[in-house]
Amino acid sequence: MLINAGSTVPENIVTPPKAHSLATLLIWSAFWAAPLAFLWVTDQSFLLQLGLFFSKLAVVTFGGAYAVLAYMTQTVVQDYGWITTDQMIDALGLAETTPGPLILVTEFVALLAGFAQSGISGAIAAGLLALWVTFTPCFLWIFLAGPYLERISAQPRLAGALQAITAAVVGVIANLSLWFALHVLFADVTPNAIGAMPLPIWSSFIPAAAGLTLLGAVLMLGLKRGFVSTMALLALTALGLSMV
């Protein structure tokens, strides 16, 4: 492999013609935008807003599932009010207890949002739309950037930017953990109390939730119990508490 002096970019990487890349961009962008244009023409404001949101979610969220969940939580619960906090906590539970990909959670959120708007038909329409605008840009990036991937990854500046994104994701995960912890342990939380940071209403503390959290920590961290057995025991304990 030939390398220029002072450069880490390989010289013998074959890249497609620019016309091919342009055609790829136009074709997949048209696929992506087609249902959104239809919704705009037919004045389906909720579905259009949902489609634009999940389109943006597919583009701007770097850092894996937890980065996506943090952004999605803030938008669908606090900004748009499509689903409740309890429903978003259920979505996180789905993310943590199923071996499937993140699309399970995004679909779950879209289905709930659509159902809240117009019942079963709205849930189906919202679910299909979220599925389309999530996967279509993925294929766009694969076919458009795939041929250039080796050259792109060899750029030192880009590699440094990706490392910075990875470091920032740690803060995103911490923010998500704090948000969910507050809404699990307290019945009432004041959103955006200090800047964008929520604060709990201390009198709404839920001892049962705190006890279950502590029990889970003891089982998994102290006694080294497995995830499945821990969740089963916690579920049985919570069921027992609900009957008291």
C-alpha cells in the first residue's frame, strides 16, 4: 500500500465517480422525503412532525442507544408531550430487557404516540412512518459513504472528532441516568428547575421504588446475581408490595 509522506491516507483506495455518488444521494433522499412530502401536502401535521423528528433522530444522534434515548426522552416527553413519563420509563425497560436493536424502542415510542393521537390506526401509521424514516437514511449513509469509509477513517482530524464524540457520550448517559432515577424515585419532578436540570419534589419520595433499587444493587453488585434472576425477583417483590 502506497502512502504519501506525512499522510496516513492510502493512495490505492478506489472511490466511485462523483456522478455515482450524486445519483445515490438523490435517489435515497427522494425515498426518504417521499412520505414526508405526502404528509405535508395532505396536512397531516402530527405525522409530519413525528416523521421529521425521527428523521432528525436518525441523523444527529451519535454515541449509540443511550445517546438516542436521552434525546428522544427530552423531545417526546417534555417538548412535544406525545407520551407520558411513565410510558418513557416503560420504553427504557424495554430497551434494557430485550436483546433486540434500538429500533424496538423507537417503534414502541412511535406506536404509543400515534395511539394517543388517533387510536389503533394512528399507532400503525406512526409506527410505519418511524420505521421508514429511521432506516432509509441508514441505507443512504451506507451506499453514499461506504465506498469512502477507509479514506474517511484515515483522516486524523476526523478521528479526533469521533473521539471527542465518544467522550461526550459519557455525559449524555449520566444525564439520562439522572433523569430516569429522579422520575422513578419521586412521584413529582419539576422540569427545568435549574437551567435544563429537573429537581424532585422531596415530599413525593417513593420508598418502595428506592427499596427495589437498593435490592437490585445488592443482588447484582453485592451478590453477583445474574440479570434475569434479579429482574424476576424484583418483579415478584414489586407484585407483592402492590398487593399490600
